[in-house]
Amino acid sequence: MREKALVVCIVCFSLLFAAIFAELFLRVTESATTYTEKIHGRYQTPYALHPVTNDPNIDCTIPFKRDNFLYHLKTNSEGLRDREHPLKKEPGQYRILALGDSFTEGVGASLDETWPKQLEKLLNERGLPVQASVISGGRAGSDPALCYRRLTERLLKYRPDMVILATNTSDYNDLAVRGSAYMGKGGLVAPRGEFLWRHSHLFRLFAMGILKWNAFLMPPKKWRQMEEAAKELFVDFHKKFARLGQEEGFWFVHIHHPYPFELGKDDIFDSSYLTGRQDLEIADIKPCMEKGLDLAGPPEDYSLKHDGHYNAKGYRQFALCVMEVLEAAGLPGKLQQPGP
């Protein structure tokens, strides 16, 4: 009996040692590591509702260690990464509100290098009969539902003449994860197993390899169902923006943009079911981005290498592509008469 007990103890301790060694190895080699762990060194659950805006009057620097980049986040009294804007527009001023996530907030560049501010500069270099002013209303981690809340709860009082909503693939994922909360079907509850997922890289490897979970802790069948619900929610919020534009008198423009790693590749994420619909009027700027950037060179020429956001050069092309969309939709004719 003692020999059997000794064998059992040896086997158990061996398995425990192997598990500990495997866990340490996975952490050191950054295997099965989440995006936020790679970039910011900490785990962040995808099952959390983000605030409508950042906190007001922030002035801080966020290090992106892998890219040797310091992100300066300074917000105004509305919690936006922008200067202060008076409620009342100046005479002859055409006010544009840009809404979106971290790409619109401008992660990867200084404020003046973000696409909303570069768009403002491009518009005012055109010699238009109005003075364009772009409010940068992006917030990292946003999705169309949060952007709609940001507009209706905080920013509609600025009486924009145009609202540009910028979306990308992450918005579908965000709506898939947060959709139940947005549709009033209960709070946002993390799936079972997230405690192990959060604390063990070895468990993540098992979950992804054997259980076929994705980064949102979902098996394929369940995730497909969530994606279908997200598509409907995406369309619903697009239509809400369009209706609000008609009611409040602003020109609504919806653009869909690629991640840097999607450029030059055949639809890593197929968004044609939305951008290809004539009734939605969503402008896909991926072809324009691919045309304007030198994809033969290294991606670091126009984006951060590890983080997945554009740099100043990438955002410059982003702004040029938005300008192209506006021109195709009737600019400068629609900028002749700014609202009160």
C-alpha cells in the first residue's frame, strides 16, 4: 500500500510540476496571450461595458512598450480627446462630429495627427465657403451602440452639421459580446470558465485547442449565433443614426475602415454583407487605403508594429479616404449652408 501511495504521490507531483513548468513557459514565450496583455501587460475582460466617454480633464501618458510609443491622452470637459468646443458655432462654421473607437480617438498618433484633425485641415485647405470644425468624438473600446449614446446623451447639444461614424471589424465582435445587454436581455455576464481563462495560459491553450473557444471564450456554434445577432444590431444602430440625422438636420456618413493587418489581403473578416448593402450606404474605405499606402514596404511605415493602430501616416491616408467619400457624396455642395 505504501508503495502504491508513493507512486501516486510521485505521479501527482510530476503532473503538478509539469503544469507549473508549462504555465511558466507559456507566459515567458507570450503564448496564448491576450491583446491587452501583449500591449499593456494586463488582462482585460471583453465582458465589460465601457463608459460613454473617457473621464473629463485627463492628462496622462500610456506606454505601448512593445512599440516604444507613448500615447498622450488629454481630454476636455466632455471626456473627449480634443480641445474645448463652444456650444454655439461661429458664423459660417460647418461643424462635423467624428464618432468611433480607438481609431477615431487616434491611438498611435498625436491629436493633430488623428484622422478627424487631418480631415479638418484637408477641408479647410480646399477653399470651401465655410470654415470646417471637426469634433473628435472617438473613445477606445466603443461600438455603434456606445457611439449612439455618446451622440444623444452628450454631443447632440453641439448641433453638428455632419456626423461621421467610423466602424471596423471589432464593432461586430463588441456587439456580439455586449448585444444581450444592449437589447435589454439582462446584464453583461462573463461565460463560465473566465476565471481560469484569466489566470491560466495553459487553460487557454486547452480551451482553444480542444474546446475550440475563440478569444471571447465561445465555441464556434455559439459564436455564430452571437455574430448573427450582432449583424442585426449593427444594422439597427445604423438606421437609428440615419433617422436621427433626418430629425435633427445633420448629414450622416458611415464609413467602414480596415485594420492595418487587413490591408492587401482578401477579406480576413468579410464585411461585404454590410458594406455591400445598397440600403445601408456604408462606405468601405479599404480599397482607398490600399491604393494610397505603399503596401510593398513594412507595415511600420503606416502603423504601429504590434498594437494594430495606424500612425500619423496611416491616419493621413485615412483622412484622405474619408475626404474621397465626402466628395463622392456631394461635397462641397452639401457644405454650403451650415445649420444654426
